[in-house]
Amino acid sequence: MQELFQKRLLFIHLFWLAALKFLLFFQSLRIVLTFLLSKYCTPTELKSVSDIVFIYNKV
């Protein structure tokens, strides 16, 4: 019984760790994408992209 409980605890811990790394990866990816878009887009194009990012943040 104790062994089963420890395995379950380990699984939950690893799951949360993976979820956190996944979120951090997407956060950094979004920052890099925003940087590249601001470098290569005109201000009007960037406005529409920032609107999309803003809507994405609200979801």
C-alpha cells in the first residue's frame, strides 16, 4: 500500500513538473516570436499581431 502511494505521488510530481516546463517553453516561444515579428513587420502588421497575442492571453 505504501509503495503504491509513493508511486502515485511520484507520478503527480512528474506530471506537474512536465506541465510547468511545457508552459515555460511556450512562454519563451511567444516572447521570441513577438521579438522577431516586431523586428520584421511594419507597425500596422504588428498591431494586428499584438491584438491576436492579447486575445490569446485572455483565453
